Amino acid sequence: GSLWLLTQHASADVSLQKVVLSKLRDRPGDIDTVEIAMLTDRILLGEGKPQVYGTQFHEVHGKLVPYKIKDEKSVDARRAKMGLMPLADYQCAMNVSPPTTDGGGQTSSSSTDH
């Protein structure tokens, strides 16, 4: 809910994001796995590491593309385990819906299906 949303967009406070993610993982069933995937990717990017689920995008030449992804060949298998659509489908959806920037330089879509 709202705790996740606040934490997701607290890009400048990676330590806070990590604490909340740890607590959320300790309470299976209380939070959507999609939200865990998105927060995980945000934390990794905040630490300068590649994301693992491909949920975070940025604009390049007028198109939204994912930030660097660790082991991109396996990303769709990881996405499926978290209830996410294949990366190519998500990227297509991201480029159809109008994006919004969260103020931290990261782009998110108004779409709720990730």
C-alpha cells in the first residue's frame, strides 16, 4: 500500500528502502510480489548495480528502455516468478502509456500491470 509507494519513491534513501524491503519479505502474502520486484530493482540501481527484474526504465532518444539488467537472458524467467509480464511486452506497454518522472530521474508508467 502506501508504505510501499512512499518507499519505492524514496530514491535518495537506499538504506530506508532496504529496511522496508527486508520487512516486506518477512511478511509473505502481505505485499504483491510485483512491488517487491520493483523495490528490489530500485535499490540495486540506487547502489549503482544492474537491476534483476527489469522494472526500472529511463528515456533514450525519446523511447523508454530498461536500465542495465543483470543476466538479461534470464530476466523473463525471474519476471515470471514475480508475476511480471515478459520484458518485451512491458517495454512495449511502457512506450504506449505516457510516462511520468518521479523526481529522482527514474521513469514509471501509469500502467499498473508490470
